[in-house]
Amino acid sequence: MNATEDFKNIRIVLCGTSHPGNIGSAARAMRTMGLTQLMLVNPERFPDPQANWMASHATGVLESAKVCSTLDEALLGAGFAVACTARSRELSLPLLDPRQAAGELLRVAATAPVALVFGNETAGLSNDEVGRCHRIASIPADPAYSSLNLAAAVQVFCYELRMAAGAVLAGEKPQVPAAHEDVERFYASLEQSLVETGFIDPEYPKKLMPRMRRLFNRAVLEVEEVNILRGILKALTRSSEKYK
Amino acid sequence: MNATEDFKNIRIVLCGTSHPGNIGSAARAMRTMGLTQLMLVNPERFPDPQANWMASHATGVLESAKVCSTLDEALLGAGFAVACTARSRELSLPLLDPRQAAGELLRVAATAPVALVFGNETAGLSNDEVGRCHRIASIPADPAYSSLNLAAAVQVFCYELRMAAGAVLAGEKPQVPAAHEDVERFYASLEQSLVETGFIDPEYPKKLMPRMRRLFNRAVLEVEEVNILRGILKALTRSSEKYK
């Protein structure tokens, strides 16, 4: 099973986890499926003996876990991110089940770091956090009670990654996705230009930038595409500045 | 979602469970996937407050759980049973992965009660218990550490049952893609603007527009997105024209 080679390119990101026991259980779930890269964004308590206890023999994953203060930090260098959520959302990205998500993650992981992002046990992921991801994934659940335990959800996704690693299509040529921070820089200059031209009223920005994020994240921008887009933006704004 | 109708014919059987918390977590895992028939063969402690605590909102599954003194009792009336195990066995029955097991279970559940049998957290199922089942199923795991938590294993199998039942993701909302001609109009104005600002040399346009097409077509633009993009383009070029 060589595809598990690419598992080192797959980060499991837990945002704002409340219970350290869940961090430990998630680490165990990851480890049994062969995944080891854990990132913790603002965990309430970590390290913590309860995390170690629940990790059982997977404490190595906890020891090498990175604690970050923002999701951006956890996504540094990542070219593709999937937001795991149980809620349906208004401005939704393409919605995948865990099997589809695993397939896409593994495909991109062959060329770039990727991330699977989980929210807080009660509140899930914020719209701002989801806006930094390229896909939304959801575990099909009973509508009458759809709230999986966090580590159980991690287990399901990691299981699908392992299943997918056994069945990767040969001959597909992977593209190199742009790094998170480069895409963010493009969003920032786009927003700035739109404010300057008056297209966005900063006092009342509506949903314009979230919509733009959704569009471009759906496409998973490649390195060269981001360069072209930034070039276009610069060309358009420079031509207006000339005459000022 | 009619296939989940047959879920009432699927029993989850936990044999000799040591920790009541695992019984509660397993109940929650079942409930979120729409399964409710829990049978407990000689649990060490049940009922127990820790089981209720870990079940979260799935205490109904615990309340209707049947406590049995033998596996035979739990399999009464069942026509097909799958033994879940992490160990390879000498006298092995056909070995399935969770996906294959879910498919077979669901097929038989259309006509008869079936069972998915899990062993004790440490010792697993005895050969005598496995001998009462028709198939062995195993979750593919990292050989270096293959020991899933009991409830995590229950979650994976119940998830596969729900996937096999053809469950539809909640909140899936189909988007309306923009019509071909509207997208083409956007491409035309984009190209025109880029020529006007000198970003594209019409004599030597390179591959810029094909690349832009590829990017936006990958995203499959929606009606409103095309409108926004045309608006942005107009705003940016108008602001330059003002000064001409």
C-alpha cells in the first residue's frame, strides 16, 4: 500500500476542541489508520493527562502535534482543505461525503500538503473557518440525531482515507495547488481594489468576499492561476491609477 | 431513504464489554447512523451512569438494549451474523472489510434479522463466539497499531451500513449553473478589458484566456457568480475610464 506514503501530507486540524479526551481519542483514531499529522487550533486544554489516557498507544501523535493560534497558521503551505461539518450552510461549497472527500484529499496529497478540518464539539466550524476551505464534507447521519462524537467523526474520515489509499487511480496527472497564504494574499488585494473602486462599501460589505472565496476555492486555484489573477488585478488597478 | 427501513432488522451485539463508557459511546455511534437494536452479552457493568453520559442524546438506545447471558441468546432468530475482529484467525471464515460486510448485512436484513458482533475491548471475540458467525470482518488498519477503540469500530461499521443504505446527505442543495452564453459574455468582456489595459497583446495573446476559461469552468460558475464577476469587471474598468 504505497498510497499511505502520502499520509504524511495529510493534516488533521482540530479547531477549538473543548475536551482533551476528544483530542486523545482523535489521535488514536488517526494512528490506527496510519495518519500522524495533528494540528490543534486553540485547544481549551492541551497537553492534558486525559488526552494521553484516551490516546492509548497513540501518544506519539499527541507529542508531535502542533498547537496553532489561528486556522491560517494550521493551513500554512496547504493547497487544499476540507471542512467537516454536520450543519448545512447557506453559502455552501461542494458538499462531499467522507468517501468522496478522502478521494479528493488523497489525490491532492500526492503533490501538496492537504488538511481535514474539524470544529468545536458544540459549535462546529465558523463560517469564517469554512471560508478558508475548498470543500465541505459531511457524514450521512440520521436526521433525528446527527451529532457524532468528534473522535468518531475523525475515525470515519481516516478510515475512508485508508480505504482510498488502497484504490488510487493510476495515470491521473496531479496539478500543484497554490499555498493557502498566497491565495489569501490574492483575496486581500481583490478586496482592497473593490473597496477603492467603490464596488464594496466597507461599512456594508454584504456577502461579496465570501462569495468570491467560495467560487475560487471550489476551483482549487493552482500556483500559476493565482499569479495570473494577481497580475490581472494589478493591471486593471494600475491603469486606473495612471489617470488619478 | 427506504433502505434504512431494514435497519430495524440489524442488531449490534457487544460481547463482554468491560467499560460502560464504551457501551454508551457505541450507542451514540449507532444512533447517529440510524441503528437502534443493541444487544449486550454479559456486560461487566450495565446499566451505569457512565454509559448514559457517553451516549449523550442516544440514551434511548441504552434503555431499549437487551442484556443476554450468551451470544446464542443475542442471535436468537438471526439468519446471518458477522464477527468483527482485529486478529487474523487460523480457522478463518471469509474475511470482509466493513464495506463488504455492510453490503451483505443489508442484503440479508431485507428478509431476516442479522447481527454485527463485537468482542471484549482487550480479548476480542473467542473462537467459540466467532464460530457462531457466518463471516469475519476487519477494519483495515496500520499494522504498527491496529487497535481501534470499540465504539470507534462500531462507528465505522454503522457508517458503512448507512452508506450502503444509499443515504442522502442532509442539506444538499443543488446550485443553478449559469447558462453557456452568459459565461461566454463574461469571458468576452474580461478579454476586452485585458486588451484595453495592455495586459493582453492581441497580436500575441499567449494562453491567457484559455487558462481563465479552464479555471472558471472547473468551478462551474453559478448565475449569481457570473453577475458578480461582470459587476466587478465593470467597476474596475469604469474607474479607469473616468480618467481617460
